[in-house]
Amino acid sequence: MQFQPYLFFGGTCAEAMTTYERVLGGKMQMMMKYSQTPPQEGPAPEGCAELPAGFGDKIAHAALELDGSMLMASDSPMPNFEPMKNVYVTVSFPTPEKAKEVFDALAQGGKVEMPMAETFWVESFGSLVDRFGTHWMINGGKPKF
């Protein structure tokens, strides 16, 4: 079994995912705009919103492969969309140095909640909210358990 986070953005999905591709070193498998999706026949299913005007250039689905894992995302067309809350994407790196490099890159323009530091469970840990609103927990080095 694999857990595969799916992130929703309010219009910044393309920029966020290309940033994550650069920072995390993954490979984008798909980045499809709403204007590129096949036409839907009939009305939208119950609970689904009609696509807002001007939303065609927003991302309907993006998939970033990261060492056999997948990070997926899209821009939400829902009128009641709220930015991500209370869910963190946790990433572990083999060394504290690599973890710090990624942490610093994701922190640019964002908010550091806990700077990278040694903890009781791993050599190095930090948490932040990036400029796109994604919450991250970054581990580096060997676990202590």
C-alpha cells in the first residue's frame, strides 16, 4: 500500500508543482489544464460545481513522481474552497544536510513553524507552510527509534 497526497490549490497549482519538482527532484508525469480535459456530457454530477469562467488555464490534474511515490494536485473550482489546513506532507531524506537544503527552498516566501533541529525521533526535523499554503514536515538523517 502507498499513501499518495493529493493537494488542492486556489489557482497556483502549476507554479506550486513545478516548484516541488525542482526542489524535491522529482519528475512531472502529468500536468493537464481544465481546458485540455475531455468534454463532459450532460450536467455536472451532484456535488460538483460547474467550471467557473476563466478557469480553463487552471490545473485539473498534476502528478509528480518522487522516488516511486506520487504527489498529486489540482486547482479547486469549488466556490467554497478553503486553503489546506491541518494536514502536512511529510518527507524524509537520508541526511540532515539534504533535509535542510529542501527545507530552506520550501521556506522561501513561506512561514517556518519549527526550524530544522535535532529531535528525539530523528537527527533533524523542521516544519513550515510554503508560499502556496502547503504544510510540510521535513525529516533528515537516521531515525532514533
